[in-house]
Amino acid sequence: MNRLQTTINGVLFKNPVIAASGTFGFGREYNELYDVGILGGISTKGLTLHPREGNSGIRVWETANGMMNSVGLQNPGVRKFISDELPFMKKLGTVILANLGGATLEEYIEGIELLNDSEVDIIELNISCPNVKTGGMALGIKKEIAFEAVAACKSVCKKPLMVKLSPNAENIVEMAQACEKAGADSLSLVNTFKGMAVDIQKRKPVFDNLYAGVSGAAIKPIALRMVYEVCKNVSIPVIGIGGIYTVENIVEFIMAGASAVQIGTVNFTHTLAGKELVEGLQQYFENMEIRTIEEIKGIV
């Protein structure tokens, strides 16, 4: 019996540990370190309809118990992903989530139409990226705008549509409810928090883009609270994200109501984290005689 199996939007995950978008590339580099097929799923590097070079200047900055990033969605574009990266990813034997961003709603829709005909399992709609000046951030702040965007995307989407939420939204619960009402099949949260850093030697902001996304262990208690609140107020599956470093952290998010989790920053600080967390979670379930995720999901 596989104690760790979980089903989200009709897609079977062998376990609830998913590599978060932007922290795992397309799996190639990590697969040289361990068989990433052990993971429940991989969310791709953030994709846009057209290739992007990303932000200029410093892109990554260490902060207390975490990191900041201002990568700016550097990626090869949806078409190149489908032709060059997806065939490799499908051989890994794990669920593939295509994380999709965009500068305009039209770009989102065209990206979805391309992905509809691909072999990705789920489309994760990124309306929450804090590093792009147009598109993502605006869509993920106000629930009315998010509702219109998700509804438009859902109307053309043939895959399960997961919507990734920003913790910077005006009200995270109302945002989640608006996305559910608009047709989202599931939700993932939270993306990074909006922050900044100052180089006191140069006497100027560290990032050319001024602001950057804050992630890592420091945000876990806030992310957990937001996941708990959303799980109590929607009826669709929720994937918990934010500062997950340990097996205990994973169990916390599941007990708060999450159907699965995504691990991000820990992949940078400990490159074997995915493998070790899956194995550790399996051992925990066996030791505690937990037969299925449903036994502990949402019990707090």
C-alpha cells in the first residue's frame, strides 16, 4: 500500500511532495543528483508565451532564514518548453505541472491553448509573481481582476487548472473564493512575499527591479496560516507552499488542510531535499501508523 498517494483534480500523485516552480528548473540538473521521479510532481520553471531573458542585475540575495529572488521569469517560452523540455520531463515518471505566467491576458490564453495539446498533467496559472512589472502582480492582488482572468483562462483550458495565489493579495481568503467561483479546479499558495534589500556600501537597492520575492523558512508560519484560512473557506484542493524544510513542516500543512505541498527554497540550500523528504515522510507515516493522507488532512 502506498500510504502517501493523493489525488488532485483526478490526477494521481504518488506522494504529496512537489518541486515548486522556479526552484527546480525542468528537473534536469537535480536528476543528475538523484532520481527525481521519486517526487510526487514537478512544477516547471515559470513559463510565458514568448521567451524571456529575465531581470538585469543581481537576481538572488540571501536573507535571514531565507532568500530573495528577482529572476523575472527567465524561460524559453511555451513552444520551446513543449518541444525541448517536456519530452524529457515525461520520462521522469512524475506528475508535470506547467506553471504559466504572462504579461497580458491574451498571452495567458494563447499559452493555455498551446499547453492544452501537450502532455502536461496540470496547468498552474501564476497570477502572483512579484518580479514582473506587468501582468502577474496586477492580476493577483484584486479579487475582481483575478476573477475575470481565471474565468477567461478556464473557458479555454482543457487541463485541470490550478491557480497560484500571491500572499500580497488584498485578502487571501476572498481571493481564493473568487478564483474558485471563476472555475479554478485547485489552488496553490503562497508565492513569495514582496520585499526589498539595500546595499549599504553602494547606498542603493540591491535589485535593479527594486523589489524581490522573499521565500524560505522565515515565511513558513505566515504561509501556514494563510493555507489554513483558505482551506477552511474553499471546497477545492489546496497545495501548500512556503518555507517547507522538514517532514514535520509537510505534516503541518497537510493537517492544516493541504492536499499536497510544494518545496522551493530548500532545494537550493539542500539539493537532496526532495528525495530525503519523500523518504522521511514515508517513514513518518509508517511509524505513526497513518494509512492515508486523508486520515490527517485538515484535522486542525
